[in-house]
Amino acid sequence: MSQNDLIKTIRMNYLFDFYQALLTKKQRNYLELFYLQDYSLSEIADTFDVSRQAVYDNIRRTGDLVEDYETKLGLYKNFELRQEIYEKMKLHVHDSEKIKQYIQALEDLE
């Protein structure tokens, strides 16, 4: 697995966590098996008795869909920003002024 594939898989796992409630059961099943449980397209196709191409098309369309949700809602982007602020807060735990700035930054994200 290349570095880009790994980054895409991690991103899709996060997007799946944030947006799975907006997907159909079939979409959730395919993405979960492919990205979280590392099933191959053939294994998913066999499980659901469909063609490998049908699985590929569904995963691609669903991936595009969750990316569209992210563009519109930004849940993952805000999560990443919160994580960055949290890490900075840990470095400045004894600096109350910095902590106040970070708290304000967190509030601004909402």
C-alpha cells in the first residue's frame, strides 16, 4: 500500500465515522468492509452476490458522496483543527493567556 493509499484510507475512515448516519445500509456495508475491514472488491462482491464492478462503482460514488458532505459540513476539518488546538494547549498548560486564546479559538470553530 502506497503512502497516498494509506492517507486516503485514513481519511475515508474518519469521513465514514462522521457521515455514516447519512448513508444507506448498503453504502455503509460496502465502505465498512472495504476501508475498515480491508476486504477486497472481490470479497465484497462475493458476500453480496454482485459483480466486482458494482462494488467498485458503489464505493467510488459513496466516497464522492462523503467527500461532498465534508465540503458542505466540514466536520472532519473542524475535528482536525480541534486536535491541533488541543495539542497546543498541552504545550502551554501553565500559560493562562495562551490557554484563553486557545479556548477562544475552539469557541470560534463552533
